[in-house]
Amino acid sequence: MGLILDIFAMRATTQEGKLQVELAQLKYSLPRLSALSGTSGRFGSGGVGTRGPGETKLELGRRRVEDRILMFEKEIKKLKNQRELKRQNRYNSNKKQVAIVGYTNAGKSTLLNLISKAGIYADDKLFATLETTSRNVFLTPEVQIILTDTVGFISKLPHELVEAFASTLEEAKNADLILHVVDVSNKDYKLQIETVNETLKKIGASEIPQIIAYNKCDNLKTPIEIKSNEVLISAKNNTGIDKLKEKIVEILSNN
């Protein structure tokens, strides 16, 4: 957990991203401070001499952490409200919302760059991007969508991070279609699919129509069977992208 938080901290670039990471770090550290000081929270009982002038340095530290948690939660709430206004404006435009989700390092940002020519940062690293990026995309002369990249998921995502990035993941919750990008060259890709679907269920997005884009198909050693809502692609080599666009238009037209 600590290592994951450190990686998130290095990748965060926007104000909200940094606030979300620090909030998760504080929430992660608070129970440990409470355990060391012999209490379970601000209002727990720690025995004689543990309040007022007799407070220990640990307890003072715990109080400061709690105060900072409250402060960051208020700041993130403000930013969330601002994002909600922007999201509502996008919905009022009557454009279909497509959210890209996937296990970390599956190639989501590379795919967004390819489809939208967004030019956003993409790298072969864990959690290369932590903030959402939305772009207008014309799939056909008649069909325009808003395509949004989201933070990468991981197995057993710590609840501190699920909570901290809930506002980011809301882009998936409010989408008309979820584009689930999977690194099919990874030997554990089926488990990664389950992890993403479990997280989507946690945030209330499991019933949204979904396309699975099996990325990095050029690295497959053996062929795989795909279903009607699945497409084999390679975002790096621009393979299967036209078929993916056709599938997006097809599903959006039927829902």
C-alpha cells in the first residue's frame, strides 16, 4: 500500500490529483498513529494524562493529520463541484459520453491519443496518468462523442484510493458507454478484467454497456475467441482501430 501511494504521489500533476494522493496518504497513516498512541481516533480514550497539556507528540501529530484530512476533503469537494458543472455542460451538449477504463498500463492513454489526436502523456509505466482527460471525437461525420480517459485500476485497490479517486472514476459511472482496454499480452489479463469489473461494480457502473478492446494483440502468441462486444486492437500499431470505432458507433446507436 505504501509503495502504491508513493507511485501515485510521483504521477500526480494537477492540483486535484495532488490533493487526492495526499488525502489518501493521510488516511493511510492515521490508523497507525492512533495505534501507536493507544487510541482509535480523536475521541478515543487514551488514559490519564493524554489530553490537554499532557498530550504526547504522537497525539498532537494525529490531531494535525485529522485537521488536514478535513481541509483536503473540503478542497476536493469544491473541485468536485466545479467538475460536476463542467460535466453537466458536456451532457447538455447531447454528445454521447464514452469512458476509457482499464487495468494500469493497459494502453488507455495511447488509445485516447490515437483516436482523438489528444497528445496527452502516455508511457509504459504504472499509473502514468492519474487525472481524467476528455476530448471531442468525430467517429463519423454524423457521430461525435466525448471520450474520457480515467485512472488505471489495480488488483485489490486500497479503499483509501477508491475513496480518494471516486470523483475521477465518476466519469465511468456517468458514461453512456465504457471502453474497457485490456492488455491481452499479459498472462493475467483475465484476472485484470475481473479487477476492473469489480471496481466498476463498486462505483455503480457495472450496468453500463461495455466494449472490451483487447490491446497489444500483435503480441499474442495464440489466437483467442472474441465475443460480439469485443475487438482485437493494437493502439501502438493502429491495428483494429477502425473496427473499434465502428463497434462504438453500433452500440451507441442501439442504446
